[in-house]
Amino acid sequence: MTESIIEVSREFFEQIVKPILAEHFPEVLAQTAFGIFGYGSEALRLDDEYSRDHHWGLRIDALLPDELFQRHRQELIERVGTNLPATFHGHSLREGHVAGAGLAPDSLPAFLRRTIGLDHPPQTYEEWLRIPEEDIIHLVNGEIWHDPSGKFSEIRAVFAGYYPEPVRLRRIAHWCRYFSGMGTYALKRALLRQNEYYANVTFTRALRLGVQLAFLLDKQYFPYDKWTMAYFARLPRLAEPLLPPVNEAVKLSTPWERKLELLHQMADILDETMVADGIIEPHPKFAVSPTSGYRLMEHAYAEILKKLPPEIRPIVPVWDQIYMESFHSAYVASLDLDVWDGLLNLKEA
């Protein structure tokens, strides 16, 4: 079996980079979290042969207190870079995730703001609800190899404990609302009106939200869309009953009416799980409306909302990587266009 880039990078840190830091930057070594975490398929152990055409290679992520980062960032990169061998375990040290040394120093508060929009762990229900779920995975993924101050490890531990229950329930309620009202109901209307554009939009939205709702019910964070199915297959309870309808629904050969039926099957499975978990009360079987479809999940939406603390009922949970996109826009705007094109592998035809 090929050694993963995480294992090679850990050895690279322990054998090569850590001794350099101990000699030249003992203060940094004493206050910094080192490992692989954050963005990139390798931090999820999901990298493959297609991952290697950009931003891939030996990698050490380093989160420093902001003052240390501002004072030592450039010197760290230069000093470590000048003391490295040309290769390590067959990997070139000039072709890694980070240009040059493979060491990626960053400010801990800045990293947190880019991911969760805060520079501290969430302390209120509202702060929890303002965090894009897709980005929590970037705080808890990968490995930490060295964190003597324990600050980043403590933050990871907060998120490893999962959502406070009122926050989880508020998110479940919102996903029920969108899976049904913006998904199955909208798809039924699109099919009645023969609006194939809107059918495509609403079908994929419903499918995505139904899958994400399964994560919430199994108390697992869902990742960025590209990796959702890999994580979905690992869900402890809901992968087994939901994978067959999901896999059938996504096939291009599956007719529209059958896709809608499969979404209804998903709704029944999710509803039964919420009843079994005591999230909603048992209820009679509801009929499918010939004009509005099967708005079952909006029954759960209303019931859950009524049980929530009043102060969080009107708060719409954040999803999508809005904080990362804000950072990314500034980063891309700072690059020369030819550099950006190179990162995209755009070459003259």
C-alpha cells in the first residue's frame, strides 16, 4: 500500500523540520500547533491521482499565535527552506502544497476566521448557527502532531463534541423546510408545469439537503459537496437505508416521476428516524397531494420550531463557505493573472 502523504509529512516534520525549529525558533515550536488539517483532499485522506496536479505534496500546517506569526512568518519559511534536502521519501520539496519549504505557517485567529467566521470557539447558540457546517470539517480533520500550548487542540475538542442540542434541532428544522418546501414541493410544481430547468435546480437541491439532513440526524458534520458521498457512505445508521434511493435518483436514466418518488422515500426514512429519536411525535401517515406533492418534512419543521428556545427560532443557519470565499476573493485579486491561470492549469490550446 502506498504511504499516505499525511504519514510522509509527519515523518518529514519529526525528522527534518522539528529539529530546525528547535534550534532556530524555540519560541515558535513551544506555542504552535503542527500537523495536516484544513483544506485539501489529503487532509481528509481522500486524495487520489487526480489530486496531484495542483497544491499537493509534502505539507506541514502550522498555526501560530497572531503576534508570533506576524513577527516570524517570512523568516520561518526562509530558514526552514534553506535547510532542507532536495527530496524526502521520493517527494520533491519544491513541488509541495506550499511553494518552497512545504511548511505553511498561519495565524491561528486568521485561520479560524476563514473557516468559522470567529477567532474563538462558539460561545452562544447564535454563534454556533452562524458557522458554515462544511467548514467545521476543516477544523477537525487530519492530524495534529505537536501542540504544546493545547490551544488548537482545545478548539478541535469543542467541535468534536458536536452541536449543542438546540442548535442541532434548529438546523434539522431548517433542512426539513428546505428539503420539502424548496425541494420536493418545488419539483412537483416544476414537473406539472413542464419546467425542466427548475426541475433540475429543485431536484438537486432537495437531494443535497436530504443527504445533509441524514448527517444531522446521525450527529456527523457534513463536508464540502465534493466529498459528501464519501462521508455519507460512512454514516452509522442512515447510510444503509438512504444510499439505494440516492444512488438510483442521481442516475440520468431515472425518469423525473421516479426521481420524485425516491425523494418521497427519503422523506419517509428521515421522518421515521426523527420519530424514533423523539425529535417529533408519532403521527398518522399523510397522503401525497396531486398538486403540492409530499410536504411531510415541513410538518417536522413546524413541530421542531415550536420546541426551540424562542431566541433561536428566527435565526437562519448558515451553510456554504462564505468566510472562506471572502478570503479567497482577496487572495485571487492579489495574484497576477498568469499566475492564477497557471494554478488552474490553463494553457494555450
